[in-house]
Amino acid sequence: MRNTRTILLFVTLISLGVLLAVNFFLTERDEEQRLIKPISKEIQRIDGEFDADFLQLLLKNRPEEEFSFTNLTIDSFHSYYLFSESGKLIYWSDFSFMPDFDWINPKANQRIMEDKRGIFFSKVRRFSRNNQGYWIIQLYPLYFKRDFQNQYLESGFNSEIFPSGLKSISAIQEEGLLDVKGSKGEFLFSVYFDPDQIPTEPSSRFALMIFFFSLFFLVLLVTRNLILGLWRKGKQVKAFIAASAVLVTIRALMLAFRFPKDYFDYKLFDPSGYASSWINPSLGDLFLNITCLAVLLAMVLRIIASNDFKNWLEKRKIKKDSRLFLIIAYLFSTLFLVLFYALYIDILSNSQWDLNILSLPSLDWFKVVSLSIVFLGGAGYFLFTVLALELVFYNSPLNKSKALYIIIYFSVPIVAVLAYFNWILMVAYLAHFIFLVAVINFNLYRYIFTIGLNTFLTFFFGCLIAAIITGVASHQVYLDRNFKSKASFGTEMLVENDILAEFFLSDIIERISQDIFIKNSMTDLLMRKELIEQKIRKIHMINYFDQYVLKVKVFNYFGENLLDRNNSNTLQENEIQFVKSDFATSVKDLYFIHKGTEGDGNQYFAFIPMYKDDVFIGTVFLELRQLRIVPGSVFPKLLIDEKYMAGMNDKKFDYAVYEEGELKYGVGLFNYRAAGIEKLLDQSILFSSGIYKGKFHHVGVKEQDKVVVVSSPVYPIYYILADISLFFLGFIIFTLGALIIGAFSKKIESLRFNYATKLQLYLNFAFFFPILIISIIIVGLFTSSYQEELHRQYLQKTSLVTDNLSPVIEKRNSGLLEKDEILETINNLSGNANTDINLYNNEGILVSTSQPNIFDKKVLTNYINPNAIVELVEGQNNLVLLEEKIGNLTFKSVYSAIRSKDGQEVQAIVAIPFFESETELDLLIADVLSNIINIFVLVFVVFLFISYFVSRNLTFPFKLLTQKLKVTGLDNNEPMFWPTHDEIGLLVNEYNNMLFKLEASKKDLASSEKESAWREMAKQVAHEIKNPLTPMKLTLQHLLRLQSEGKLDDPKKLKQPLETLIHQVDTLSDIATSFSSFAKMPKPKKELMDFKQVVLGTLELFKNRENEKIIFGDLTEEGNLPVMGDKQLFGRIIANLIINGFQATEPHKKSVILVFLRVIEDQVVLEIKDNGKGIPVELRNKIFMPNFSTKSEGSGLGLAIAKRGVETEGGKIWFETEEGKGTSFFLSFNLVEEIPVQ
């Protein structure tokens, strides 16, 4: 075997070396080729997809047909744009970017196109249809140029094509740059890499990965043999130390070399998702660490569960120490509870995701791995607690009631303290307390290492306890995060600057300074100056500033107010008052003054210099005073830069502002005036953890005399229960998987389930799968229904907006409205509908929008989604809902056609984007799941208990039959009665028939047994008598020889032979007495007796011995132990076993007999253990044989009589021995119950 392993290791090492050598010599070593090959390969693939799209486009549009959006819309790989030869845009497939026709150069084969939006790989072609020429431009982004960057819009080089380290892209060949070539070797473009940031070679990564895992498996093979060898030799501690050293070394090396994070691009090892410490720099590292700890803990638990450790511990336990052992086990179990709780808190506190019912719709691998880590922690807590309590009660005189008193004694003050300080921790500890009580009261440790009904119930109960702990821990994390969000939100309310307002005002200032209409109005003496204010209010100011009171002043070159000539307030006076360094912001020409009251809130002042043809013509002055902040205000997510997102709180809370204990104003649904929150402002708990009042949770943030109270609805109790149910189901799935793996690790043939277990499993599965399928169907139906309802709301809102815009469009077409008036109407509708509105003409060109920043920032173009043209204009539909994507943001948009009065012609198209569509749907799905999963788990647990009692009821007849069969013998057999004629009734009838047949054959068997018994007795008597007769004969012959020699007169020579004869005669007398006793042994009685009293009565006989000691341990909880049998016979058997134990002790050693009384699975078990020298292996099969004895004297019938007497009474007798340490004899008898016989 060792040679095979050595050869295997050698072959593995040689194969590894050959693989690495081949990889080294065959891999392209040219640095330039190494970098450019994968880029060229990807570009060639994209170029081929360009050709495929173009071919599909040509096949769909026949030469004789006119172009239409319907025919030009294909399922393409990449975006494409169609122009006429005159430069007119015919079709666009992507509405987020629009190329310029000036890019097209017929004389050049352009492959790289660049503008202020980015750099693109392109393909430009010319083709003809109906004798007209057309140009098609196909684009693929290589580099994104953006003024801002966030989680939805990335900036920089396209990471799908280029590795890290790329610095620039060039459309021409340059020295020092690497050329990207097409499939035919033609030049496409060139790239330049920073020499200091060149990425690792992929082939080197592959070789490194092969090397690491090969080395890892080699180490595992070598150390596995070492560890298993030590374990099988009984050196478990050394095996544990070796395993610890190996695992710690491997993990330390991986952490030191930052493997695999620095070598492979695995998101599981990316610290951006999770990072808690240098030991756990990523979720993958945490999983590996927990797995290693789980392996080591499994070894420790295996050692604890072994009989050797139990015996070692038993020798060191005395009666007084049992309570101490229980306290130690309780403290360590509580420590594991704390570690398990802290593990869950650590994962959620240091990760970017949640583990609760709200996160279930967006389940991914990170959450599954996190849940598996939590499961391993819970499994360690569960197994350690159960096995630790098993050690406490192993051969211990400590009874259950005393143990429970000790647990309650320690738990009551802990629960009281936790109830005062933190109710969540109290619930977690109560779950721990219930778990301890259940383990002690129901002896759950008996079912850990067996496969049966009680095993599944025990593990399911453990899953429920762990789910309660993690469920309340999840709520603790939610409360902590909610408190921090509220504190952050309240701090923002106290912060002087409105960061988002400054961000929007910077754009507004820029647009106003470039507005031609405002410039012309300021310089044209005949134009009304009030139109300047109207345009600023209705066009330039967005909905976000609904929370501000706006004042507009326009000053001319001389600083005079053009809007109010009677107002003596000049520009210079305003500049002296507001243009100060203390009021300056990060935005040029914008100043901020913090007030802090509802009537006189925070204020912004903007001084916008206006230039016309580089000549200063005046200043536009804006004054904005903040009234309130609307929690549900709409703003375009795509416009928020990361630097602004970091300082923003996207939670929607109600809040109120108090100054000197008086309510200034409140925002939201909560009625602060009626709730009397001002009475709570002096309580410190409002600011430390928050207060629950009026079904809301309130948190206060204080700054001097000003207090902001932030409120949110209480987390629903059914969500907490749903979290517990979710963890319960997850843990059950992991547990069943672990049990299946454990079962398959053994031989399948060795797995045997009893009838009750099979019945329980069948019942559970018969319920589980139908309810699971029904739940999945219901979730699917509700999800579809909610999605349809959500879409219906979107369509309804869009229809209302369309109905309000239809007359406006009619007036515009009639020339009765200006463009600015349309924009005013759109802004009003947008504010009322709380959504963004875009208006396009019937050709798909943007006319007006309530959110111009999206288009000004070039996030979207002025062109509509072409699918809207297909559906509304060409398809003649009135409404269409489309799923759209910009960057990484996926959302829904509804397009509605505004038709002419006759309903035939599409005059305009209304587009409303719903950026929150995915979030809203996830919340609705989570709400449905929370209810369904609660019902599912509740019904599952109820049916689990019901099926348990049903299986017990169904298996009761078999237990009854088993008891009857156990006591079935040749005497006193009573027939059974079963009232129904079912399968059980047939079995009972067969049993009764068997009794009649047994009675008939009993007489024949009795006579045959008597004959064989007397033959055996005669044989034994002859054998026993023959043994002393031989020395007697030799002694008499010796006496005759002495007589013939005349030496009988010598007393010395005569004394020894006579003593020999007397000794042998005594031996014959003992043999006769033994056989006489055996023959006269009375017939065993069948009577109900208390076996515990028989044992105690027998032990009284040996109470006052000086050199022998008996220690009795009553490990039963029952007051009496009723069994059927002969009281006198049992007493003689027990006494004989104790005497044998005394006699087995070596002369120089004090005899100590340990007597333990237990109840195991409806059987009473008596153990009598001595400290003798044990029984040799070669003699163990002869112990119960008649005439066999290890002593120099005796008949060897004691154990034979004991065995016969025990088995006659339906019991069992066996022994366990260890040479040099002693022998334990066991007696077991069935406990009986009084069963009514009908």
C-alpha cells in the first residue's frame, strides 16, 4: 500500500513538472504578442458580429421595399445607425448615443471614431436600395468619456476588451504602440500600455493555479496519511495538532502571498464585497477559514464523542464534580452561542448585502456562500452543546431535575439583564435556554450518531433554534443600520449645505448664462423683462427645488433692478451683503447662508454674470430659501456622481424639527403634533437607540437647541418571522445535504431505517413536496400578478399624463402655444405625477422634457427608443411598455401616442421612465414571500409533529406485538385480541395460532429437553467426579506400597496421603452439592417486581466488607423499574457477579466494584464493573460454558447458571473487558407497562 502511494506521489510530481515545462516552452514569450493577442481576438469577434448584423439587416430589407423602423429593427449584437447620402438620419438602434454624420469619410476605412462621448471601434459601409445610396455605421465602445461616474455609468476603458494598464488608443500606427489587427492581418488601431501596470500573463496564471492546487493536493495526500495513521493508532490529540499545523500553515501562506486575490479575478475573493480584517480580507477567505475551523472542530467533537475520552473523563469525575462539569459545559455552550451570533453580525456588518427576506428576490452566490458560513457556525454550536451535555450525563449521578435547576439558576438573572438592555439578545438567549432544556430533558444526544426518526427530529429542532438566533440577529443588524441611516439623515438635516441642490444649481447657472433668450431680453428695451423670470422658474428650475422659495432679480450693466424699477435695492448692496468668503460654496458665484427655521430656512444666493458677444450686459440674481425636504422627491439616478452619492442618504424617512423643545415643522405621514414627541426630547434613549411610539421608530439628532427627530414605520413582525422561516428552510436544506453526504460516505447497505422512521419520512415528504410546489406556484402567480398590476399603474399614470398633454399639443400645432408654455405644462404635470416626462414628436425627436439634465449630460440623446416608433407609429398602438437599459441601470419606460382629433395621425409621443420599477417589484415579491414562507414553515412544523404522533399511533400495534413476542416462551403465553379485521388483525390471528401450536409442541419439547438435560448432567457429573478420583486412586496405591514396605507406622509419611484423600473427598462433596443445587434449582417465577429494589437489596449484603468497596450510581430518572421475573433468582445472579468481581481482583490490589443502573430505550441495564486483570482474548468465548472457570477451585457453573436464568426471564447478559483494566458485566431486561387486554 505504501509503495502504491509513493508511486502515485512520484507520478504526480513528474506530471506536474512536465505540464509546467510544456506550458513554459509552448507559451508565447513575446511580451507584445502576449498583451495584444487577446485584444485582437476580441476585436476580430466583434468585427465578425458587425458583419453578421449587416447581413441580417440586408436579408430583412429587400431592395424594392421602402425602409421602415419595423424592418430595420433586428436583434443585433451591437448598435448601428443608418444615414442617407445627404446625411439624414434614417434609423438608430441605440438611443443612448448618436454618432455625427461628419464622421463618415468615403475615402478612408475608419475603424476608430472619437468624440466627446468616447472612443469607438466602428465599421462604415455604403449600400444601395432603390437606386439610392445609404451609409451604415456600426459602433462598439472602447473608451467612455463622462463628466461623472456612478454605479450605473462607468468611465474609462472598456473592461470587457482591455486588461488593466492600458493608457491610450490611437487610430494610426505609431512607434512604441502595439498594433491590433483584423482577421486578415489588416491594421485596425494601436494601443499603449503603462510598463508599470502590465497585467499578469493569463498562461502564467493558469500555470500558477495548476502548481498551487497540485502542491495543495500533494500536501493533503501526505498529511492525510499521517493524520489518519495517528488517528487509527489512538493518538487523536497528535492527529489534531498535526491537522491544525497543516491548515494554519496553508492559510497563513495564502494570506501572506494574497492568494488567490492577486493572481486570479475571482469576485468571491474581492474585498469590495466583504472585508473585516487581515485574516478575513474577503468572503472567500472567510469561507476557507470557517471551513478549516469546522474541520478542526469536527475532530475535537469526534474525540469528545469517543468512548476512550468518556472513560478517561469518567475516572476523573466524582459525585461532587458533576455540577461543576455541567456549569463548565453550560459556559462553553454559551460561548459558542456568542461566537455564532457574532459570526452572523460580522458578515452583515462588513458586507454589501443583506441576509433576510427582503434580499431573497435578488439571491446570488455571495448570499448563498454567506448562508453556508452561518450554517457551519450554527452546526458547530449545535453539535458542541449536545456532545458537551452528553459528557456531563455519561455515567453521572446527576439527575435531570438538578441539572435543570442549575441552568435556570444561571439563566434567570441573564434573561432579566438582557430584557432590560436589549430584548433581541434576550430572545437569542431564550432560544439557547430552550435548547439546553430540551437536550437535557429529552436526551437528544442519543440521536446524533444514528440515522432514525429521532435523528431527523433532533436536527430539525437544532435548525429551528439556529434559525431563531440568526433571525433575531438579522433584525439586530437591521435596527443598527436603520439607526445609523436615521442618524445620518438627521445629521444631513442639521448640516448647512444641501449638496444635491448645489450640484443641480451648478448646471442651472451654466444654462442660464448661455440662454440666448435671456440675453436678448436684457438688452432689448422693448421686450418684457418679466419673461426672464418666467423662463427661469418654468424652464430652468427643476422639480427638486419645489422645497425652496425662489426669488429672481435681474440687474443691468449699472446694477439696476430691471424687474422692479421702484425697488431701490441694487446689485452692489446684495454683493456687499452676500458675497463673502464665509458664505462661499464649491460652485462658482453661488453662496449659502444657514438659518435653520421653517420661516427663515437655509438660503442660497447665485450671482450669474451675463455676457453677450463677450460684453458684460448684467447679472441674474437668484435667491432660494429652503422650506422643507420632500422624502419622496424624484431625481435622476443617472445624474448623481459618486462623490455626491457618498454624502447622500437615499432612505425615505419622516422627520420633524424642534427648537428649544418646540415643534417648528414636520414632514411625512407621521403626525408629530398629535404624538407629543416633544415630551420625549429629554430622554437620552431617543438619541442613543431610539424610541417606539405610534407604530413608528423615532431617532433624535441634536445640535445645541435644535433637535431633528427622524421616524420610520416599525419593522413588521411577520418580516421577522419570515427571516426566521427563511433561515430555518435554508438550514434544513444544508442539514439534509450533510446527512446525505454522510450517509453516502458509509456503505449504503449499512443504512437501515426502522418502520417508524420510514413512515415519518414518507409522511413528511408527502406533505413537503406538494406544499413546496404549491408555494412556488403561488409565488409565481403573485409575482406575475404584482408585475401586471405595477405595469398597469405605469400605463395608467402615463395615460393620465397623455390626456392632460393632448390639448396642449393641439394648441401648439395650431400655433397658440409657445415651446416654453409646453415646458411649463410638462413641469407642472411632472410635479403632480411625481415622475419625469419626456415629449417627442412623431419622428422620435425630443421636443421637451421635465428633466433636461439627462439630455444635457448626454446620458440620453434627443432621439426616442426606436421600438416606440415601431409600436406606436407603425404598429398603431396607443401605449407600449418597454424595458430599457442605460449603462448598468435597468428600468421600465412607458410610451404613449398623442393622436390628432380624428385619431389617425400620431402628433407626439409621451415617454415616462420608471427608474424604481425593479426595486418596487422586488419589494412586492418580498412581501408575498414573507407571508408564504411563514405559512409554509408553520404548516411544516405542525405537520412534523402530527406525523410524529401519527407514526407512533400506527406503530403502536407493532410495539405491542414486540413486547408480547419478547415474553413469549413455553409458559404463561396469553393470546392477543385486536378489535378490527385489518392487516394488524390478521397478524394478531397468526400470533394466536402460533401460541396454540407452541403449546402443542411444548410437551414434546419438554420430554426431549429432560432427556438431553439428564444426559448432559450425567456427562458433567462423570467428568467432575473423574477428576478427583484419579488423585485418590494414586494416593491409595501409594498407601498400599507403603504397607508392603512396612512403613505405615511412620506418622509423617501417612499424614500427607490422608490429607490428599480428605481434600479430594471435600472436592467430591462440593461437586455433589453444586450439582444438587443446580438440579434442585426452583422453577423461575413470572412476577412483576421493582428491579431497582432487587439491586439495592443485593448491594446491602456487601455493605460492611473491609477490603472490598462497592460504588453504586443510579442514572435513572424513574422511581421504580418494573420488570417481569424471579426476584430471588435475579438477586442470586447479581450477588454471584459481584463475588466474581471481588475474586477477579489481584491480591495486592483493593477490590472496587462499580455498579450503574440505567434506562436505555425501554430497557433497564445493570452494569457491574470490577478493577481486575480482565479476561484474555482466548478465553472470552468460553466464559458462559458450563464447567469452565479461571479459578483453581469451583465448578464453573456460576456464569452458566446466570446466563440460563437471565435468558429464561427474557433478558440478556454480556460483558466487555480490557486486559489489565477490568471487566464489565451487563444485564438488561425489558421494562413492562400495564397494557389493557380486551
